[in-house]
Amino acid sequence: SKDLKGAMEILIEQKRQKLSTVEKLDEHMDFASQLIFAQNRGDLTAENVNQCVLEMMIAAPDTLSVTLFFMLILIAEHPTVEEEMMREIDTVTGKQKL
């Protein structure tokens, strides 16, 4: 809808302003940042950037929930994989409480 598109434009502009003021750019590089820089280079139009960000915002919750659901089912069906994942987590976090 028109309201959602307007809100997206505001969010993208806020992101653009934030990127222009950060000292360490590499700490703020995400997909939206990459899109903004592609627009700055002339590879994408403002409409392309708005549409991509809008689609990410709308599609992400559905695809993420389905992906997590199937991931959890697969982990439950394969206890050795779960054990291996837990060992990896312990290795990376040093067995800290999360």
C-alpha cells in the first residue's frame, strides 16, 4: 500500500543518513546498506532499493518461520547432529551461559 511504501522510504533515508555518519562502515554493512551503495553507484534506482527492502520486510517472517520449523524437525530426527551442534556452540562460546 501507499502508506507502507512511504514508511519504507523514510526507513531507507534514515539508514542512508546513518551510513553517512558512521566511522567504521564495515560494522554497518548489511543487505540494505549494499542496496543503498548500489544505488549510489548507479546500479539500482531508488525504486529498486525500496522494492527490495519492502520485499525483505514482508517475506522474511514467513520464510524464516518455515525454515526454522523444518530445521528443528530435522534436528529432532537426528540426535547425533544435535549433539554435534551443541559441541560446536560450546566450543565457540566457551561453555558460557547464553
